Amino acid sequence: MSHPTFGDYWRHGPIVTLDSAPPSIGPACEPGEHTRRILAELGYEPAEIEHFRDEGIVGWPEEDPVARAAEDRRRERLATTGR
């Protein structure tokens, strides 16, 4: 398994499997990765969410880890293939 921030690591397979649905395993979430979305779904306004962050109540990564990983792969591909 590869994580955008932590790199490669070992991860066990799915604990529960269903015949009708193939298992899907991805990297673990970043701490705070979904904080803004969850608070918004709970009804908090963007200004309130920013206030919570300013007060140190919640936090999240400064940049999107998925976008960062995609950019890293693009740069690696460019370095090896020139495209």
C-alpha cells in the first residue's frame, strides 16, 4: 500500500468479504482530511469552520494529500518518460 504522505507500508487485506461486492482497500485518511466536509454536512458555515480552526479546535492538512500524490506521480512520470 502507498500513502501520499507516509509512503509505502504493509496493510492487511479486508477483514470482511462479500461474494457480491469485491473488496476495496485504499490508503488511510490523513488526520483531519474530512473535517471541513463533515462540519459542513452538520450545518456549520464556512466562517464558523475557519473560526474553529483559528481557535485550534479542529485542524486539517494544509494541502490536499490526493492532489499532492497525483502531482508527485506526474513529476515522476515526467522525469522518467519526458511526458
